[in-house]
Amino acid sequence: MSVQFKFRDTVGHDRRLEVIEALGRAGFAAQSLFPGQKRPKLASIFTVSKADAKDVKAVQAALTDFGHEIEYVEAAPERNLKA
């Protein structure tokens, strides 16, 4: 399971890095769900891997200072894709 969050459209690249660093200090590793994506809506979605449903509250707490810059924080279930 992972936890996903989305930045609001108004949040710039430098500020996003600050938020990701703050999550790192809280013990979470955040990365883009769609690395290299050119479309802003998709590029603004990030994931915290190896987190579970109970970590949603911890990630939300770590993002408290950035609340107005985060559109949502939610748990995302693992998916077993079949080819």
C-alpha cells in the first residue's frame, strides 16, 4: 500500500521540493507518481511508498504546515496487475 498526495496547481517546483524534504525529515520518501510527466495535473501527484493506511494520518500530520498547498492525501491500495 502507499499514500498519495496531490499538490495544488499553484505550487511551484521549488516549493514542492521543500515539501518533499519535510516529508523526508518525518521519515517518508515521496516521489512523483508519474516521473517526467509533462501534463501538470499528473505531474503534481506524488506517492509515499511502503506506507499503509495507518500512515495516512502521519503523512497528513507531516504536511500540516503545507495544508493550503496540498489538494488531497489518501491511501492507495496495492494493485496486482495481470499481463
